[in-house]
Amino acid sequence: DIVMTQSPDSLAVSLGERATIKCKSSQNVLSSSNNKNYLAWHQQKPGQPPKLLIFWASTRESGVPDRFSGSGSGTDFTLTISSLQAEDVAVYYCQQYYGTPFTFGQGTKLEIK
Amino acid sequence: QVYLEESGGGVVQPGRSLRLSCAASGFTFSNYGMHWVRQAPGKGLEWVAFISNDGSNENYVDSAKGRFSISRDNSKNALYLEMNSLRGEDTAVYYCAKDLGTVTSGLFGYWGQGTLVTVSS
């Protein structure tokens, strides 16, 4: 199984500041056949189901604000929120869809400082 | 507008069975792979099972193999999860999730609100 490890477990950032979350996979999730990274980021606000933010490591889902960006390749990935807004308070999960079982990171809880 | 609504959760004794349902609307259900993903109270997300668009392919997390069965009825736009021999560690909110596209499996594009399953005597 591919193990996804996020850091940090929790993060407090001031409004308007940058937030950075890391995700590391235990195996490469970059496909040699299509040169795509099978890595997604999901946001889960309190009391709500998760919501897809980013897929293929760096493609924003429709309607996601452009302050959210994803980067990385292979085994190391980053989710960046360029200017934190109050509505961004949530738990963020990275997830690989390279192969089954599809696996998630343990989550990073993002709060306002 | 994609809409997924789970039902069937509740309190069940260890060793008993439960069947979850997910009603889908707003998209051509028969074109998409579907999943169940669960979240234990206060914990992270765990993928449970997948079924292909035509029901010909299924896949399960190891802890569900032999106990859970995913199925679908494309004529009713419905997804199911039959859960047998339930254990305390199966206690979780169970989400129905839809693949984002028709080609790649495991990219959860839409999620339902979830239904809570509590396994307790």
C-alpha cells in the first residue's frame, strides 16, 4: 500500500499570510505512461464532507480560488494557500489515486493565528 | 448539479449486518465509477470500496474484503454497501463518492453528506 504522510499535523497562520502543507508518498505516484502525478488535495471544513481542491498535483478544480495551488512530483508534494482567508479554516488531506487501495494522508488542521 | 445522498446508517450490534444506500442525481450515473469512503469519529479518511460504472469491477480495502460488498443499480441511480460481521472499528461516517471523470478511478470529485454507522452492543 502507498502510505501518505503529511506535515505538519496542525498549522496556525495569520490572516493574509501564506500557508504551506507538505505531503510525501511512500512510492512514486508519477505515471510514466502519461507523465501525470496521481495526487489530489481535499478540504474538509468542520461538519462538512470533504471537497476536492486540486488533482493531478497542480490542477485546481472548477470554482476553487486561485489562492490555492499545488506543486510537486514523484513522491513530494505541496499545497500552498497564498493569502489565508477565514473561510480556509479546515482539515486538508492529500490522497493518491495511483493504485488501490486509494490512500489519504492523516490530515493537516489549519487554523487562524 | 451533482447530488449524492446516503442513507441506511444507524446503531447496530457487533456481528450484525447493515446495508447503506446512496441515491445519485444530476449526472449520468451509469458512466461513472463510485466509491465508499469512511471516517471514524475524529479521525481521517479511509477509502473502503470501489465499483466500476457497469458494475463489472470491484475493489476493497483489506479490512473490508470478505465482509463488505459494493453494488449498484444503474436503472435506479443507486449505489449500495452491504456490510456484514460488523465490528467496533467499522464505526464511522460513510461517504458515497463519485469519480471526477469517466477514465480515471479514485479521483473523488463529489462527496455526499455521509451517513453515520455506530457498531455497539
